[in-house]
Amino acid sequence: MSSFLVFFGLNINSEIHSQNTTGPGGCMLARLLSQHSIPSTVFEAEVSINYRTQGGTLDLRTSTGLAAIKEANLFSEFKKRARYEDESLLVCDKHQTTWMRSKPPKKGSKSKRAFEAPEIDRVQLRNMLMESLPEGCSVTGQQLGDGSISVSFSGIKDEDYIKNCGFDPGDLQSARKAVLGELHDWTPELVNLVESADVESMVWMNYYMLPVGFTWEHKQGVTLLGDAAHLMTPFAGIGVNTAFYDAMLLTHAIVDSENTQKPDKLDSNVIEYERKMWAFAKAGQEKTLGSMTDMFFTPGAPRTSIERWLLRHVKSEIPRWSHPIVTALVYTGYFFYKLLFV
């Protein structure tokens, strides 16, 4: 097999070498390849899985994240860690006015749902993937869930805000005071999430994303997957799902080239992988950028943008023929909701 390098990344030359921080996408790729007896070596950049914060919870979607979990033969393990009862979402404003609420399935319910998105802690998912890799992959670390709640406060700031904010992000009390100053007119229940924070310090970070539709000129021997290929903000909640989809596509490309035994087959398959990956990622980037614009860059949000935001998420999960019907129902429903209740 010809050698090539993938960032998140891997280097194929009888073995596959994964480099950089071992996120879910890279671990999934290694796991999928192991299902086809293609050995891998993962070089972890961090000293352990809990070296830094891994973020909060995420959901896996039927046609992407869950499909990869099932293809990797990890669905039974996933169900032990996943929380189907937490498959719910509440969108409210700072006054706790409810703008959208989705309820989890009833306990014990076996009815099939059109939109399935069970929750799992990011660290639990990463642990599951790491533990599933063959012995000798050089990945270490374990962290168990502790029942805590991860709270994030996002807003529009200058890129160098943290340098000029006037407080020490590493000092919980001064950081808490600064955040609470921005929440002065929020309801007590929401303010309490910050007041009750019991950590050594807050984690501050900027969000970045690549331009929608970003591509690169193909280089023989090199390709990308996950954040390295299509970095996006978390406001559509599909980053890991997209990375898992990449891992499935790339695995299929590699396995097909192995079976064909043609010298140039791997590179041509990688070119095709990149084409499919870019097309799928572009839709995700558009959804992410639109969701971020709806909630952060639209005056009066969520009241003024809830219909657009909701439709962005719903349309990707339902047949295209139903889009006009659902659009009409959403706008009509919110027209009367705003008129009568808020």
C-alpha cells in the first residue's frame, strides 16, 4: 500500500499512524480500520485524557454519529454510556421565556423516533473509543463521569478580549464576578448556574471556523478529517457527527484500495473521499454558521430568529418534500405563540 498522512491524521505504510490530539474522529477512524485488520498506531499529544477539559455533552445523529458507532461494532457499549432519557432541549431567553422545548422519549418506550439523538459525555465517548482500540496503540488515560454539569457562557467579544478584560481568568472569583456583571438582568435560576460554579478556574476560549465550503488542492500522500478539514463552531452540535462520517468515508476508501491491490487506487480513492467529505461538510458548515448568526448576530434573538433557527435543524432530519409544509407550520405556530403568550 502507498503511504499517506492524515491530519487529524494518519500515515499509511503497512501501518496507520495517527498524530495530534486523539479526538473522537481520529479514534473512530482507528477503530473502524481495526475492524478490517488494518493495524494502527496512535500518537497522543497530551499526557492523559483529563489533561485539559474535554467539553460537555454531545448527541449522536442517526445517519452519521450513530451509523459510525454501529459500523465500529460499538453500539452495545455506547448504549451502556448513552443517556436516551436526556435527549431533550430547551431554548429560552434570559428571562426564561420558553421558545422551543423538545421532550425526551418516555422511559421504557420502544417506539422508533424520526429524529434520534441520544446524549453522551464527550469524555465518556472518547474513553469508549480509546478502550476499543487494539493493544499496542499508545493511547492512555481514563476519567469517569462525576455527575457534574458543564455550563458555558458565550458572547460576541474582540478576539483579544481575554488580554484586556481586566480580570484573571484563572481566578474563579474575579472571573465569576465579571460574568455575573453581564447577567445582571437575567432570571435568578439562570444566574445561579454561574453563582454555583465549583471549580478551580473557568476555561476561556475563542471559537474559530474555516470558511464555508473551504477546500484545498489535493496532495498525494496527505489528507484531512474532522476539525482539521472543516473546523466549525459548536452551535449546530454536529462537529463529532461530521468527524465520524469522515472516518467512515475514509475507512471505506482505504479498505477498497486494500481489496483492489492496484498501486494508484489508494490515492484515487482519497481524492473521491475528499470530494464527498467536502460536500457533506459544507452543508454542516452552513448549518453551523446560520445557527450562530441566528442566536448571536440577530438583534432580539431568540424571539426574532427562533423560526429560522428551528427550521435549520429540523429540515436536515426530514424529507425534502415536507420542507414547505413544516415551514408553514413553524411560522404559523410561532405567530400565534408570540401573539398570545409572549
